[in-house]
Amino acid sequence: MPALTPTDFTGQNAVDGYGPGFFRIAGKVHQGAQVVEADRVTPWGGLDDPGPLLALAGRVDVLFLGLGAQVGYAPRDLAAQLDALGVRVEAMASATAARTYNVTLSEGRRVACALIPV
């Protein structure tokens, strides 16, 4: 299982690692796709389940969208809906999204990541 670089995230949900079908977040294993914020982790049904992403409005400014092992684009309609709510979306592979989320979280910014397992 690949591990991510340790940083002090006391009281915050950092992504510690990942593997086939799961993510380790703040020391706990979560199966399947997840939406991760500093103070909560929410199971997510993937790109066909926009509800948990739309619920980020007002809580985060940037969402790092992890598309599994693939690099791709956020669906246009989803990106437009989130943009209208004031949430900027950056799509990338899940490993990159997790690392970018951790770094940005450590800077004290209002961020989240939505991760599809690899």
C-alpha cells in the first residue's frame, strides 16, 4: 500500500494511504469512494452521485476530484454546478488528489477531495 508523506494534521482528516478499493484517512480504513474534508469523511457513490459534492458549497473553496488511477476531466455539468455554488473543481488521479488535498489542508485552506479508489 502506498503511503503518503507524514505531516501533523492533529484534529484534521488527512489521507494517510490508499490501496485497491480503499483509503486510509486519519488512521481509519474507508472502503470505496469517499469525500474527505478537514472535519468529516462521507461515503460517495462516485460521479453518478453529485449530492455529497454539491453539499460542499459554503464549506470549501476547492475540490480535488480524484478519478481513480486515470487522469481525466470533471464532467462538465458537475463542474458547472459546483462553480455556480462557489466551489472550484480540479480533476486528477486519486493519488495526486489525495496528496494535493493534504498539502493544501496543511496550509489551512478550505478544501476537500472526492476520491474514487484505484
